[in-house]
Amino acid sequence: MMPILEVTGLRKSYGSTEVLRGVDLHINAGELVCVIGPSGSGKSTMLRCCNLLETPTQGKIVANGHEVTSPSVNINRVRQDIGMVFQQFNLYPHLTALNNVALALKKVQGKSTSEADELAMAALDQVGLAAKAKSFPAQLSGGQQQRVGIARAIALKPHVLLFDEPTSALDPELVEDVLNVMRDLRQRGMTMLVVTHEMAFAHAAADRVVFMDGGVVVEEGSAADVFERPREARTKSFLARYANGRAS
Amino acid sequence: MNEIIQNFFNLDIYAQVLPFMLKGLWTTIWLSALVIPLGGAAGLAIALAVNQSRNRMVRWAIVAYVDFFRAFPPLVLLILVYFGGPFLGIELNKVTAVALAFVLNNSSYFAEVFRAGLEGVHAGQMEAARSTGLTRFQALRYVVVPQAVKNVLPDLVGNGIEIVKLTSIASVVAIPELLRAARDAQSLVYNPSPIMLAAIIYLALLWPLTRLLGSLEHRRARA
Amino acid sequence: MIADSGLLFTFFNVAVAKQYLPAILEGTLVTVGVGIAVVITGTLLGLVLAIARSFGLRAVALPIVAFADIMRSLPPLVVIIVLYFGLPSLGVPLSAFAVTWLSLSLVLAAYAEESVWAGILAVPAGQMEAARSTGLTWWQSMQSVLLPQAIRRAVPPLTNRVISITKNTALGSVVALNEVLNTAQGATSHAGNPTPLMMAAIAYLIVFLPLVIASRSIEKRWRRA
């Protein structure tokens, strides 16, 4: 079984600061992989390299059979296949929820307005926000905005979804709504790579957990293995700091 | 008191010169309608070039261009283009010279306004748009620039008003806009009333726009 | 490309430049003089008007608002021409220097008043309340608490305005003020060569380009605080 996403020897430096020091990672179809680790470990940077929002200094990334790091890559084509959900949602404030989701369908995939709107409504329905299609982001709660963000990402029917700390900017009461949508996506067989601080969610929902620290993967394994039987000292001390629920 | 009315608010003279002045007003309006879109488009292009370019030299050159034209009085620029042209063997017709001078001048102000607008749009917007496969151009066109324009709408309107006022300078090279019409009328009737009438017409045209600008600014400060 | 000596000979003619340099320098001095005078009186008047408006009396505020609106809606050249031809009929004959200075000061005062007023409005009401509650008089509170903050907010948008209005000293040439553009135009037709015009252009750049560049860093610094 070929992995949907494969990262090999990923390195990233900003000037003289090396943030990623050789990361290897892979996800298979239908897996939910959670990446955990302290701030500054490079988890978000690694994620953002996968759809080239950051340019790797060295290394190879292959997604859906396309080599993302190749110099001749058609990045816009590749990005249709990789969805991203942002910590700050990044919804377009001047467009309704429906148009936020439909924009790429119309402009990138060239769908007609009626076709795009139909697909967009279906995506919004899937995240439980069909009723808010005509609302603007400013009229939605944080949790609702993030769910629209998810709808925007899944509308293009990507093969893999990247989540960059999707609940970190949310008030605690709104976090569950978003996690439920993510669990639902998992049920439908979506391949997901999630950088998160939600330890309980990672423990319960992830197929595999990857622990990163200092720009490298320190340990990885099944959720049960990493959370209940950590092997590395660094993993143990990180988990000990956050014995209950959220890390920071 | 009577003297003031005789000299400034002479209704007979107003009636006499009004048709002539309205023609001048028309010139003011179409000259503005010509320059504003050209200046705005040029300014937006310049601001996008600075915003999107990673090349230090390009950014520096553009900043130099903007500062140069901000430092240069428009009247001097106009005179230079208008009278200097023939010395270079370039005969520019009046309107082209005026339009060129004005566009060079106000494209730099528009560039500054758009630059601020673009900088006010969060970087995450471009990232989100690109992450769904939109090209850089599409992302700018549908996501970034609309927000930038919305952010600086009051400043754009303000710039537009400035340009209408700027057209009065064209009177110096005898373009028959409103002020020129007033001054010509004045020398014909030996009375400064036409000038006052021009002032009144400018007020009638621009005061409401200035008020509109005020409420746009007020609304933005609230948001 | 235009024949190398041709362009230089026409616009940068050293002989002509030497001949008219004194006149150009004199004209530049007038330009700078009017400019400085306008900035001082204009900003002071604007500040005074904004403070007067903050008294809260309608009888005072309404004329000030009307003044500000009118002065910002009229082209500066129109103001100059109106005053230039109008004042003598009222028995107040003013020199071209005075008319230019007065007109531009009034225009700048209008913009300065609006900027300071916006700054005053932007300072939270709690500031004055806190100051008054410690026993400071109205004027003391204005002076030490409200105005410093209001002016700080007013400076960035105002620096741009000051530059564009002082550039309008060139308009004084229209009423025969002997500032540098006027001098250059006369010299150009006298010499049949546009070098004096070029010199005037360069003079303007020397005066205003540093101001424009300085205004960028002033804006940055004052916006941060």
C-alpha cells in the first residue's frame, strides 16, 4: 500500500536557524495521524511544507503520487488535492460562507456557479452549517468559522487533509464541535494529518501519533503506544507536563 | 456691504456668465473622470508590484518613484511637461500634457493608499486562497485586493476629491476648466464676481463629497 | 535616445544655469519662507480651532465645522485667486506673499483642525474623567492628558497633508509671487532655454524630497506609540 503522503529527510532553515532537522513521516490512506510536541518543535513548519506554504531547504515530499518538492511541480494542481485547515481559520471576510467554500470550485476547477454552489452546500451540510450558508464570517462563532474552513478544504475533494492546530484559537466550549466534525471525517475515510494540542482527542481518535521535538521526530507509534507506553525520555517528560487534556 | 455684493455676488453678472462657467464645469468633470481611473489603476499596479515583488531593487525603485512624485509640486510638473516638451521636439496636445502630468502625480498618492490597504490584509488570506489551488493572480483578484480596497475606501474617495481640486491647476495652461472660465469671464466683465461664482460651484460639487468622505471615515473608525 | 549633447544642452545648459542661479536661489528662498510660515500658522490655527471646538458649544463648533468643510472643498488655487482679487475690493490690499501665505494657512488650518479633532475623539472618554477626578481643571486636563494623546494620533495623517499643502506655494506664481517657479518661467522665456525650469524642479526636489522621506519615518514612529 503506497502512502498517501510521504515526507523524507525534510530540512528547513530560516537564515541560520534550523527549524527542521531531517523529518521522516508517512501517512497511509484513511489514517488519522496526530503530530504532538512542544512549541517550537517545528510541527507547523513541517505541515506547511507539505503543501509548499513553506519551501523546504532539503528533503522530499510526495503527495498523492506527485512530488511536491520537484522544481517542475504544478503547485496549484497539487494543492487541489491537499486540503488545509488553519489555526486562525483565514475565512474571506468579504464573502458569505457559501462563497468562501465555492470560490476555488469556480475559479480553480472551473465549475459553473450553480454546480459550485451545489457542491459548496453539500460541504457545508456535511459540517452541519447548511443553515449559515448566506452568513458572513463576522456573523459566525469561532467554532462555526472553523467548520466553514473545513468545508472549504473538503469541497475540492482532496485525498489528504492537513490541520494546523485547528482548535487552538477557539474558546473551550467551541472545541468539541470542531473535533466532532473531524471525527466524522475520519469515519468517512478521509486521510488526515493533524498538528494539535488536544491530547485527549489524539489519544482517542488517532491511528498513529508522532511526537516531534527540536525539529525531528522523536517517537511515533499507535496512539496507545505513544500515550501509554512512551519509550523516549523526552516523550515521557512532555506527556507528564500535560497529564490531563490540553497542552500549551 | 453693498460693495461686497456688487463685487462678489453680483447676480446680474452671475446670470450672464453662468452658461460659460457651466461649460468650464463640464471640462472639470470629464478631466477628473479621465485622470481618476488612470491614476488609480496605475497606483494599484505600483502598489501590487511593491507588495508582491521579492526583488529588493524593484521595491526600492518603486518607493523612489512614489517619493519623487510626492515631492514634486503638480504645477511645476505640468509646466515642465507642457513647456519643456517642445524643447525635446515632442509636441504634446494640451489635454495629453495635463493628463500625463496629473496621472504621474496622483498615481504616487494612489500607490501609497493601496500599499497601506494591501498591507492591512492579513497574510493568512493569501495562504488560505493559495492552499485551495488558486493562482497568485486569482488570489489577489478575488481575495486580497477586494479587501484592500474596502479597507482604504475613504482614502480613495479623498484622493478622488483632491484630483477634482487639482484640475483647477490646468487653468494655468489655459485648459478651459472651471477656474479658467471664471478668470476669462472676470477679465471680460471687469468684476471678480465670476471667481466667487466658481468658488460657489466648487463648493456645491465638493462639499457634499467631503461630507460623504467624513461619514465613510467615521464608519471605518467604528468598525 | 536623444542625441547626448542635445538633451543636456537644452535642459542642463551650464552657461544658462550659471547666469540665472542667483535668481533661482532667491526664488527658492521665497518658496521656503512661505512654506515655513504656512506650516507654523496653519498648524497653530488648526490646533486652536480644534481646542475651541472641544469646548462643546454649538455656536462655536458650527462655524468651525463650516470653515473646515469649505476650506477642504475648495481648490487652494481658487482660495488664492478669491483672496487676491477680493481683498483689495474690501480695502485690504495684500502682497502676493501675504495672499499666498494667508490662503495656504487657512487651508492647512482646516486639515489640521480635522486631524486634531479626530485625534481628540479617538482618546477614550475615561482619560478626561480620570484626570478631572484627581482635581485637575479642564484646561490642565486638556494640556497634560488629552491633547498630548490627540496630537500624537493626529501627526501621521497630518505630515502628508503638510507636505502637499506647502508644495502649493508654487501656486503663488499664478498671482505673481516671486517664488522659484515664477522666477524660472520668466528666466526660461528670457533665455529661450528651459534650463531654469529644470533648476526650479531640482530646487523643489532638494527642498521637498528630504521632507517626504523624513515624513515616512515620522509616520512610522508616531504610529507605533
